[in-house]
Amino acid sequence: MTDPGRCALCGSSERTVLYAGPIRTGRFGEVTSDPRTVWRCLSCGAGRLYGEAIDYETDEYRDLVDGGGTAEDYHRLHDAEQAGKLGQLGTDALRGKVVMDVGCGAGSFLDLARGLCETTIGIEPSSSLRAAAEAKGHLTFDFCGNVPREWRGRVDLAVCFSVVEHVNDPLALLREIGALLRPGGELLLSTPNRDDFLLELLPAEYGSFFYRRVHLWYFDAASLAGLLVRAGLRDPVITHQHRFDLSNAALWLRDKCPTGVGKFKAPAGADDVFRALLQSSGRSDYLYGRCRRGE
Ligand SMILES: [Zn+2]
């Protein structure tokens, strides 16, 4: 077991085991042959998986994340999510603005936002995905730290979907994003929710699917809000979203495997009530955090 040392976010050495067991390496059912430990910091609450080597710039990494590394794979897997993200944001936030998507992949979100924005900037370490976004007319860079100085303090709105759990140093990433925001500029980010109710109901079966090699960090609402404040951002508001339906939850409990949505037809209105209950009680599968740079 790798010695976890001090928490990279808050410096505390007080921790407890959040999960111990095999973790996912790729698709459902592909897990590590040996057990791994995910730790929870007792001070800031962040969950951390140590000892995984990460190289975000390679196609192999995209394979681990998505099961495919091409722009076509990215669009096939992620285009359908983008309307929901825009819904979280509201289109009134975009008109005439400089918008930056950190971890933009092949540019699915920026493609949707571009009609309203003045400038779309994509940050993407994978050279093949970055080239695909660039070819569609988005301004692209590999890392936030490599964005030219002329853009510092000029971004009106940054989005960062399903990225913070992948990086070695989320605090450094958020500080870099903060430096690119204009005073008062906003950040909307998202990450899986460690308080997902299925983790409590199926700790072993769902745990070995939820915890995965490419996710180094695991947040709940409180630890995500704390991270944003620690990075110097202001007024964090955390909201819950449940992306899957009652059918997926019921079949997880019956068959111990994911099915995606709509495999059986729930009674009319049941999905809306199911999602609303999970979201209002903080037990959804996904979190959004919205915050801003100080004036
Ligand atoms: Zn900590």
C-alpha cells in the first residue's frame, strides 16, 4: 500500500479508509487484480487514490477514460451530455462572452456555446482531441499554464466538466483557472458525487465500478466547496444532479451491473420523483459547483 503522507490539499495527515478493494481500469467488469485503497482526509474531506501514473497527453489515457481516443469517439460519447451542461449554466451567461472549457476534449461543449460567445477557448492535453477542437475554430492550448499572458484576467466564464477528479493537483488547476478569469468571472465545474446512494447500497459491486484508476480524487458537496474556497474562489454553490434513472438503479440492485437509462418503463412521473429525491437529499451521482473570482 502506498504511504499516503499528507493531504495535498490541506496538509493534514489525519485520514481514514474510504474504500478498499479492486477498482475499475476500463469498462464495467475490468478491475485491478489487487485491492487498492482510497483514503478520506479527516480535515478537508477529500478522497484520494495514490500511486497511479497518469499521462493525460496520450491516446492510451483517453482509452482508459472513455474506451476510445479519437475525436469521433469523443463526440459519440459526449455530445449528448452538452445540452444538460448548458442547462446548468443558462444561455444568458454566454452572450458576447469569452468562454473557456478546461478539458474540452474534441470541443463538444464549445461547439454548442459558440453561437452566443465572442471567443471560445479550449484547454485539452490530448493532442489529437485538441487538434479536432482547433480545426473547428476554437482557440486551443494544452494546459491552463500555457495560455498566453494576454488572456490572463480576461475569461468571463470557465467550465471544467469531469476534470478535477483526474488531475494530480486540483488546487493548482483551480488557481490557474482563477488567474485566467476576469475579476468577478465565473467558474462552473462538475465531478462525480462520492455520496452517490448506490455506494451505500452496493459498496463492493458499485464501489469497484465507481472507484477507478483514472480518478485520483473523490469529492462530496462539502469537500468540493472547501476545495473551491481553498483555491481562492468565492461564493461556492454546490448543486446535485442525478444523471441516471430509476430503471438503472433497480437493475443495479437486481443484477449488480450498469445498464444505462430506459431499460424498463417506470410508472409515469416516477423518474422525476426519484431524481428529485436524490438531488434534494444530496445522494445524486454527480455534483456541480459554481463560484466566482473576487472583484
Ligand atoms: Zn485534506
